[in-house]
Amino acid sequence: MSAGTRASPLPRRVAARPHAGFAAALLHRLSGIALALFLPMHFIALGTALQGADRLESFLGLTHNGFVRTAEWGLVSALALHMVLGLRVLALEWFATAERTALIVSTCVATALAVGLLFLLGGA
Amino acid sequence: MNAPFPAPSPTESTVDAAPGAMLTVRIRRDGGFQAFTVARRPAQTVLDVVTEIQREQDPTLAYRFACRVGMCGSCAMMVNGRPRWTCRTRVAAVAEGDGLTLEPLRNLPVVKDLAVDMEPFFAKWTAAHGAFEPGAVPADDFAVVAPESPERRAVDAGIECINCGVCYAACDVVAWNPDYLGPAALNRAWTLVNDVRDRGQDARLAAVSGDAGCQSCHTHMSCTEHCPKALAPTFAIAGLKRATARAALKRFGAQAFRGPSGRRPS
């Protein structure tokens, strides 16, 4: 196809327009990283229980801090987002369901925000 | 058409511009953009615009086309940031205001102006074992393949690919990992995985696995959304993921139950 002509290697010169599928993969990855970073802290919290109820209670006292509570809300939202986006990928890959990507991804994000809101309303 | 995905762009306007209207066309060449002005015409395609510029304004403009009717797959380029086949793309459907921005296909090296080198694209087709493998010994008789069988329907869903490279240009994973085989090659491999006559399945499944293979797909759906033939390479790649997983489980099971030497443990 190159007809003997040397082509210049410029494979990334053109940026594609951002789209919903890309946003879904990005959010899935970022929420996954957030959850992975949270896990060690979660295990540390559980580990304090081995040293007695008082240690656990004093550690849980940290959760009254405003920053930690905001982070908890973010984590719950990230967990919900990671789950619904994962279900989307499973549906696509196992059932070959044709989708309106922008609508489905928007619904996933809305669901995650709703779960986060429920967490806040639940007296977190 | 047996494609499982509906034809794209139902919401795009196809209303032609008023008589006498002009179109400003920006074409990426020589590291920058060059602007041309072309008259709007009824039912004008993007390929018509490029041809008019090349024949009447700048004969040095390089681009590629052959059939002009959506069969050969040679005229694809980036139109306003999206990969499209230009012979079947009307200006009225894609012009933004009175402007059109044309660039060579993404993810492929440029030969000149709007013509790209398709060599890497076809090399990956070969690397994915995209050719039918009849086996060492010819079959005794014709294979009977029922049109309604699941395998034949899976083949039908992906067989209409015309190698235009639109999906390859739309794919973000190719942009990140130049070794990634890409949607077209993997779609072709999936049609052959479902070909009951083919005798090269183990090698094909090994070729489409790994960092450059089907497992790298992030399910962005870009290929499926941009395919001008309304094929769904995303689903073909998902099929390959299932097939390669099954093959790996079989290998694992064979090793666990028969041992590495292939004999059952006593």
C-alpha cells in the first residue's frame, strides 16, 4: 500500500474527540484505583480490633473528622460507580447488548451519585 | 446485512446548504493546516470536496480513493475529528457551520497529506492469523454449514468488513499501544474462529491473546460506534476474550488432570 514511499512515523498527531466510552473506562479505572488505595486503610482499621475494642473505637473516632467523612462519601460513590460500570462491561462482553453508550454511561454516573446521596441521607 | 448494531448517525442533519453558499475546508498537511474554499453543492460528499480541491485548486494534494460507492474502503480520513468513509459522508451531515476540517487517519503513519500508510494495519491482520487455514490434508467433502447455526451467524455479523481502517483510527487502545492488533484484525480473527472448516484455531487464539491482543480492549465502543458498515468489533473482541479464556482453562485442566507429560497421574 505504501507504493515504495517512506511514511513518516507520526501515529499520535491527531487527537480523537472525547466520548462516553472513553469517559466510562477512565471513571472505571480511577474509581478502581481509589478503592485499591482504600483497602489497606480498611484492613488497618479492622486490625485495630485485634488489639481490643478501645483501640478500634479510638480509631473509628477519626471518622467524625469532616475530611474523613467526605472521603467516605467519595468511597461509597466510587464503589457504586465501579460496580455499575463493571456491570455495563459484563453486559457488553457476555451478552453483546447493543447500547446507547452516552445514555448508559450517564445512567451509571447518576446511579453512583444517587447511592452516594443515599449514604449521606442515611446519617453518615 | 446481518450486523447486530444499528446504522449510525440517525440524528445528523442532511439538509443541503442554500445555493451560493461556500465551504471553508481546512486540510492538515506539512505539519499545519491549509485552508481552501469550495462551493456547496446538492448531495455533496466529503470526497467530492477533496476531489474538487485537488483537481481545481491544488493538484499536489494527496489523498486516496477508488470506488466512490462505499465498497473499497480506501477513502477514510478524519472529518472534524472523527474517522469516516468520505465517499458516503455528506458535507451537509458533518459540516460545522460552513467549515470542514480534514486530517489523515489517526494511528497510521502519513505518506503525504491525507494519504496514510496502511501497511501496519494489514500487517496486524496477518499477525492475528486473519487468513483461512485449511489444514495439512484437504477435507474429504464439502463442509455443511447451516445458515442458522450460531457459528455461521457469528461469522455473518462480522464478515462485511471492507478494511477501511476507520475502527483502527477510532481506537484509543491503538493510540496508547501501537502493537495492539486493533478492532479490524481481531474482528477478522473472530470470523475465522467461528469458521468450522478452519484448522488453525490454537495458533490463532494464541496470536490474539496477550498485551497486544483481545484482552487489551477497554470496551470504549469507539470501533462499533464509528464502523461505517455498522459492524460491532467490540462484540467480536468480547467473543475472542471468551474463546481464549476457554482455551486457557482447557489447557490448565489438561495439565492439572493429566500432568505436564500428558499422562494421567496414577
